[in-house]
Amino acid sequence: MRAFHRLAVFAAFAFFLSAQAFAEQVTVSFIQTNDIDKFEGSGERGGFARLNAVVKAERAKGSHVVYGHAGDMISPSLLSGLDKGEHTIMLTNLAPPDAFTPGNHEYDFGPEVFLKRMAEAKFPLLAANLRDPDGKLLPNFSDTLMIERGPLKIGIVGLTSDESAHASSPGNLKIADALETGLAKAKELREAGADFVVALTHSGRGEDRAMVESRLIDLIMTGHDQDLLINYDGRVAAMESYEQADYVSIADITFDISEKDGKRVVKWHPSFRVIDTKDVTPDPETKAKSDELAAMLAKELDVAIGTTTTPLDSRRATVRSAEAAMGNLVADSLRKAVDADVAITNGGGLRGNKEYPAGHAITRKDVLTELPFGNRTMKLQVTGATILSALENGFSEIEDNGGRFPQVSGMKVVYDAAKPKGQRVVSVEVAGKPLDVNAKYTLATNDFMANGGDGYSVFREAKPLLTVRDAKLMANDVMVYVSAHKTISPAVEGRIVKK
């Protein structure tokens, strides 16, 4: 009996050792950021120096780390209006991500600048749904990436925003459906041996939900909506880090790797951290570079060009939902610059997201903060029907505070938000007279909208009276307008009336 007992104990111990031999546990920290274009942050939070400090600190722990950047950095910041985002690549290179996928703002300065910036990156570029005009991979880009962290194989698919064609200026670059492409690539990664599949994507919440529901992707690291998102439904995890690196989301995922019936089994469970960068000491190397940039920028832009006697409001919720004094100033400047009958510019093109008090001395920096995209002022010949169609488009996303909301000059518009899309414009007056749908008018707008951006496809059919080559920068036109008047008094005056 004693011999049998000893044998049984030995067999049980051997089985335990055997099980242990096939079981391994590893933890990987997934760091995620998105939508960071302002190098200096907001003051007490955010900015590249704090973001890089978080990344370097996590890597210094000696544990397994995967750092993903979900895009939108080379625009639309103030400094990007001058150097077309070159500084953002330089700062990101100081703490390079393991993978980066471009957001819609990466294309704001056109495909040539986009490709130039991406060539400067010292980190992997992923965009499975992005191709050149001939359908080929772009230089320096890959569809997916397979990386190892300990015994774990992690597959990452990058997906750029498929809204970029109308939300930015990718030119002749081809962007396929992000969801369809992402799910197909996720299957390929799994078949190639990935234990864990990550979608690094710049996409809207609807696409994110569809990826979750597909059950083909384990972790979604997303950008674009600029939310602070942490979600886990027991099968799929998702996260987003707000904007400007004010917060940094980290998923610490513990993996249990074993073998059952000769097959590899990987189980995992996440825990999440949100780093408030208000409590982060900036990375010295990055801060030194940022300080140099700030000094250079201040010297170039802190020059007053005029004074406003009225308050100005460029907050996102304002310029995307109603007539705004800031919108009137910009629209008036465009109309004056090209001597047009009317002007329409998109509220989403105003990016300052701030309030200016009455008596504020307007600087070049203020103007470029509001208009960082480097857009040019276009003059088109249009019919009244074109104007009507454009306004209907402008009011078509008011429920979502869409960037296409119009800010106008030279006209008065009444609309009814309760009506169906395409039937919301109640009346339009130009120079005090009802709009004649058959008459011809001259219209000032920006080159983004003139090319059909933000859904203004009707402008592509209009006759250009000024070529892009000859057009001036919108920001310069606003500066000239303010400088010429010295004292301005823009106000909400009933140009856009909600019925």
C-alpha cells in the first residue's frame, strides 16, 4: 500500500509538472494615443512631452509593452499651419510607437505632404485600406504587423479613416472601406498564427461597434471621436484616449498560454489604467524641443493685427450648430478678398475652440489657431440652385454637430431642423432679395469645400473663377481684413435663423 501511495503521489506530481510545462502567463501593456496635434498641450495637461514621458516610463519598467498611435497628429495645429506637421513627426520619433495608422487629418495638406511626413517617421506605418492611385502599397507602409512579446504573437491591422475622401484632402490616394478591410485582415492574422488580434484604427464609433460585434478582433485601439473610452464586454476590449494626450489609456492584459489536446490555447483578461497627464512630469528631451518650438512660434506669431469690440466664440459646439460671430468674421473676410456676392465656409474649419472677450487684441496666432489647415480662398460662379443645395448639405448633420454647418456672408437663411434632410431650408435672401434659383451668383468658399469636401459635392460642378494656384491663403485673407479695419465688431445678426 505504501508503494502504491508513493507511486500515486509521484504520478500526480508528474502530471502537475507536465501541466506547468505547457502553461505560461505573460502580461502585456497596450498604450494607446490618438488625436494629438498641439505640441504644447493645454497647459496643465497633454502635449508631446507628457505623452512621451508616459511611454518612456512604461518601457523603462522592463515589462512587455505595445504602443499604438491611432492617428491625427500632423494637423490641424497652429504650428502645423506653418510647417505642415513636420514638428509632430520629430517629436513622435523621440518615443516612437510600435505602430501608427494615419487619421483623416494626416491628409489635410494633400497627398504629397502626407507622403513626405510619413517618410520622416521612424516607426511602423500601417494602413490596410490605403493604396496609391495604381492600387499598390504606399512607400514605408504595411497592411499588418506581427510582433512577439515573450511567447505571445500579436497581430496588428492598421486602418485609416475611410471618411478622409470628404473630410480631408487625400487627393488620388485610394481608401477602401475600413470595416470590411479590417475584418478580412483580422482573419488573415489569425490564420498566420496570431494569438491576439489588434485593430489600430481611426474610425467612427459605428465602425468600432461593428468590429466589436464581429468577434474577429480582440482589442480595438481607436481614434477620431476624441472620447475617453474604456470598454470590455467579456470578449472584446476597446479604448480611446480623448485628445491631445490629456489622458493616456493603457490596457494591461494578462495572457494564460497552455496546450490542450495538442492545440495552443490562449486565454486573456484585461485591466485598465487611465493616466491623467496633469500628474506627469514632462520628458526632458521632448520638453526642450517643445520649448524651442514655442519660442520660435511666439516670435513669429505674437503680433497684434487688430482689436475686436465684441466677443468672439469659436467653440466647437457653437460654430457647428449656429451662426457665430467668428464665423461671420471669416466669411466676411473671404467674401471681401475675392469680391463675391456671397460666402459659405464650413464651421468645422474653425478650430480654435475658444472664446475671445470684447477688447481682445487679435494676433496672427489667433487667426492661425482658427484656420490651421492652410486652405485657400476660392471664387466660384454658381446658380441659386447650387447655393440652395449647398445650404441643404450644410444643415444635413445638425443633429451630430457636423463640421459642414455653414457660416455665411451676404445672405440670410432660415431653416427648419425638424424637416427631413434635404428639405430644411425655408428661405434664402441675397442682398435683401429672395434667392433666384436660376440666377448666377459669385461665391467665396475654401478650396476644401470647392473640391467637394464635407459633402459639398455640388461645388465641384461650379465654374471656378479663381484657380487654386492663384488663390490666397484663407488665414492671410482674414489677417488682411482685420488689419485693414484695425477695429472690428463681428456679431450674431440673424444671418442664420432656426425656425
